[in-house]
Amino acid sequence: MKKSENDPNLMEKIVSLAKRRGFIFPSSEIYGGFSSSYDYGPLGVELKNNIKKIWWREVVQKYDEIYGLDSAILMHPDIWKASGHLESFTDPLVDCKSCKKRFRADHLLEAESIKPDLEHKKKPAKNIKDSKCPECGGELTEARSFNLMFKTYIGPVEDESGGAYLRPETAQGIFVNFKNILNTSRAKLPFGIAQIGKAFRNEVTPGNFIFRMREFEQMELEYFVDPKEADKWYKFWLDERFKFYIDSLGVAKKNLRIREHRKDELAHYAKACSDIEYNFPFASWSELEGVANRQDYDLKSHQKYSKEELNYTDEKGKKFIPHVIEPSAGVDRSLLTVLVDAFSEVETRSGDKDAKHQKEIVLRFHKEVAPVKIAVLPLSKKENLSKLSKQIFNSLKIKWNSIFDETGSIGKRYRRQDEIGTPYCVTVDFDSLEDKKVTVRDRDTMKQDRIFISELEQYFKDKF
């Protein structure tokens, strides 16, 4: 049985599995937790790194004209003036006068199918007065703006002279390095700069597990183009990014869609923007990745504030500021997407007697995404069988992240591997000592192949 969008307990099952199997833990749990913060366990780290590795390959290494970057989290505070974050990176907040709970004004209005004031991020929505507290029905305060950036201080004295911010996005680190990359790489338009890194937003209403957090990781590309070709490249990257989730991460196409922003939704700097959305069980269709035509806003603004020329000179000697196409994806949201999309429940199939008449969980990860590729399972702990199994395990783990498990019945071990999405299990039995063969079980088809131990490496090369 594939996951059902109608299962009201689906997210609860996924969150439970994520903790139980070592994908994701609540942060600071022994101290009672810390709001909307999570730690990635052994399997979560592998899954996260696989997603980043695949993104880097498909976005950076695949193209000659895209260059990597790792910019600083702490940057000159004037960068956030130039980018507009100090002035407009805000959410409208309201408080309930009775229960004292705090809400985002635009979220309350949208829940009531009321269109928020289009300028609500600069001027609080005026029509929020007509709403009541969703928790207790009490009266709400006037909406007020709240900047989402985390402020900190550089140096020993906490005053404005040392004020700085944790970056709310990785994009500005790319824009301020435009000239450095242009000069050191002798880049020609079109070219891109890409990076993966942490960002921080003091979200008022984080939640839905790792979907919205205050500390998160982004995968961003800024692709600089001739203004006359911006529309072409916008379409190109939108198509490429949509295919990425299907072809590279194995997400079901039926659960993805592209939603183009209306004109009244566009950021002030954008000519066009579209969201690649996933059908999440907790919120239906929600943003997974955004692709925007940011025009020349960022470079032009940084040129103005920094007084540094950020023009590009073409082969004819003409100077101009390039336009930029930005695909911006979240690592954490991508991980949540593949976790939700891979989740399925099936009738008992592992042979685990304790699981009889129960549903078993199978994570049907794309093979390249799966945190563990191969499990080696000796049928018995007897010394000669265990020794052979460890030899096989040691030879495989060099090339593929593998796991060795000899605890419990073979049925229980199959079930454990299905729950973490391991594509292949190698069972070493007593016949293996004589015929030098092992049984390889496929997670999805349940097919079992009897393979010579000496041919295992080539067998898995063909599979991966």
C-alpha cells in the first residue's frame, strides 16, 4: 500500500520512524527540546549528504560554466541594506489580547480566505481587525512588522558599532562575490555561481517538522545572463529543476507541480517567479523550490551601496549589468520530500513473526539517495559464517555505504532494512561456505538472486 494523502496519521508515522531509526532527532531533547530545531542522526546525515552531492553534481559539475562558492555566514551589515532585507524582510504579527498567543497576520487572513493587503510586508494588513484568535476567539491586536533576521554582535561590546546579522539566505554571498568569480575564472556569459550553506530566519510560525525551521540549509544557483536571453534561461532552469526531483531524487511526478506566481505575488525585484511544489500531507501543495528571474536588481543595488563597479564587459566592449536567474532549493525540504514520497506501508512480507498481521514500513528511496545501499546479513552468528560475512562487508563498504547486522531473526533484519530504505540485502548462509555464493534480495521487487561472492562488486556496479 502506497502512502495515502488521506491518512491523517501519516506525518506522525514519519516523524516517529525518523526518530526511531536515527534519521532526525529533536534538538536538545534531554533539556526538553528547543523550538523547531532538529538534529540529523546517522541515517539523516547520509541522506542529507546524498541529496547535496546529487545537487552539486547536477547543478555544478555537469556544466562547464557554473562555479562553486562557500561564502561566509557573517557578512558586512550594509549588504542587508543593499539587498532590502533590513527594510522589507518582515512578517506582520498580531497577538491575542486574551490568550496572549502570537500569529502571522497574513496566515490568519489566508485561513479565512481573505486576501491580505498586498503591501503587508511593509505595511501591516489593515483588515486583520475583522479576525478573531483561532485558539480562543479573543480580540487581536493591531498588526505590526517584525524583521526575520537574527541580530548578533562582532567583538566584545554589544552596541550598534559591532552589529551584524546571521544571513537569512545564501544568495547575497554570491552577488557580492560576482566580481571575484568573474575575474578569477575569466567567465563569459552565461555563467553561474552556486553554493550550499546554512541560513537563519527568526520565523514566527515555524513548524510541520523540518518543513519550516529557523536554522536551515539552502542549495542556490545564481545564473548570470544577457538581459535579452533572460526569458529563455528562466524557462530552461525551471524545466531542469522540475526534472531534477523526478530523475535524480526519484520523487513521483504526480506529487509535483509548477505554480507560476501571479503579478501581485511577485517580489519587487522579480520579473517572473515559479514555485516547484510538492503535495505534502500536512499542508497539501507547498513550495519545495523557487525559480525566479531577479533581473539586475541585486548587482545594481550592491554596486550602488559598495561603490564598486559590477558591470560585465562583452566581446564588443559594451558594459552592462547582467540579469540573473535563481533556482533556490532547501536541503531540509528536499529531504522531507524524499522521506514522505518514499514512505509506504505493505502487508507483512519480511517473515518476521512478531510483525504477523501488521503493516510493515518500506522506504522506497531512489537507490542513489538511500542512506544505506547494502546490508550484509549472516544467517547465523557462528564464527565461520560471521567471518565470511565480515569479509564480504569490508569489501563492499569501501565503495557503497553498507551495514552489517547479525542481531535477531533474518525476518526482523529484513524488516529493519526495509524501514530505512536499504535497496539490497546480502544474506550469507551455510551453503555460502561451500558454493561461494550469497543471496541478494531486492527491496522493491523482493526478487532474490544467487550470486558468486567474487561477482558481487560487479553486480552492484551494474545496480548503482
